Amino acid sequence: MVMNAYSSYHDCEPDFSPPLSLVDRGRLWCALARADATEPLAQIATALVARLEDIRLQPGHILDLGDRSGVVAALSHSRWPQASLTRVGLDPVTPRRFPPHPNPGEAPHPALTADLAHLPLADASFDLVISNMALHWCAEPGPVFREVRRVLRPEGMFLFTTCGDETLKELRRALATLDQQRHGRMWPRVLATPDMRRVGDDLIASGLAIPVMDRDYHRLAFPSVSDLLRRLKHLGAGNHHHVRHPGLTGKGFVHELEAIYRSLYPQPDGSIQATLEVYFGHACRMDHHKRRSRTCGVKF
């Protein structure tokens, strides 16, 4: 897989996304528990944590919210070895994949499984919350943001990445076209994600202060559609919707999908191109009587 950042890939495509609430949580848990790929998750996590270079913050308690690469925990511990770190995973397997003891003789990092919108954590208990590529698995970002604000201490920071709504738009369109040809209707097959304005509005509505968001675009290159689908499976990003086509995909499905994909998105080098849009965001918890400072740990 090739991953290169680019910023001019904004061609418009029809929206074939189903509502996020249609995701089958049990099916998602099983897929994430079996997932064994860490790229591009690790690369994105590294870029996210690197943004802390501009943050004036010395956290005593850090919450790693849903990262499946292990990078957030490793880099956070390297930068703030004295800080306590708690890891929360969406499925029971992920938070236990990485060593609980960073170094011999050190206390283990607590690891638990939880719905990110209902965290079993005390109010105002963390100085820094970092979430890498997990929010798009949640039905709605708003309740997660409200929980983040609840567990943050005043002037605590929240940094996150999540998939943007243009992620896998080529695959979404190709699948919708094939379904229309085969069945006369479209079935939800690719995860729906909210657009940046919606995420920003939810940040503000949650009570988090000074929200800042930007995005990166990446082009993923694969030899074939089969390779793309295989990589998505290894990332846990299969079809997890309640509403599914009642039968099997049938013989020749992937072959037909590849033909449609290549006709819609022909590439000079013969590769299959897929878009990955990543939202980067940060905000903080500010008590009303402290809002005048409006620094939130950021260097100006």
C-alpha cells in the first residue's frame, strides 16, 4: 500500500452513506478484535501526537481513547514518563494487545473496554485525552465529546483524529453502482462518517472550548480491489451494518466490482486508488470563570 498526502482531491461524489446508527456493534467488536493491521493508524497517531509539540501542557493523567496502533500510549509515555496512562478500547481485545508494563518495575497502564459515549471513569480525572481513529466507529460524535468534557479537568486538552466523510468514496460509489445494476437498489456497505462542519458543531455543543479542526487527504494505492478489501478487513473495516443484502454476494461480485471501479476511476499506472480523509481536531475544557485566559495550553 502506498500512502501520500495530497490536498487537491475534492471531486464531488454522490452520497451513498447509511446513517451511523445502522452499525451492528457486535459485528464491529468481532471485526476489531480480529484486526491485525496497524498502518496507516500508526502513521496517523504519530502525526497526532507530534502536534503536542505546540501544546504547553504537563499532564499528570492521560487517557488513550480507542487507539489500536499502540503509538499513542508509547509516545505519551516516552514524553511524560511520570504521567499515569489509562487505555480504553472499543472491543475487549485491543487495549490488551500492548504490554501493560512500559518498563520493569513500573505500574501497569489500566486497560478497559467501554462504549466511548459512556465512559466508566470519574469526572474531571484527566489532564489530556487523545483519541486516534476511533470516533468514526461511534454512532454519533456528540455524546463522546460530552463524555470527554466530563472526564477532563479544567484547562485539560482533547486531541483526536477521525475519518472524514470523503473516506473510501470511490469504493462507496462503485459498490452502489454494482448494487443498482444487480438488485435495482443500493445496500449500505461502507461506514458512514460525518462531515467536518458536523464534527465542529458537535464539539461546540458539547461544551468544549476553543475547538480547532483541519484535515489531511491521502491517496491509498492498491494493485487490485481484492487487495483493497483485504486491507480493510485487516483494519477491521468491513461491512458492519444491521441492514445488509439478505443473500451472499455471489460469484463474480469482486470481479464485477473491480471492472466498475476501474471504469469510474481509471489510473495511468493501473492501480486502484482510494481516498482517506483524516480530520485532526483539538479543544479543551474551560470553566466559565477561567475563559478569559483562552490559552488552553497552546503556545502563541
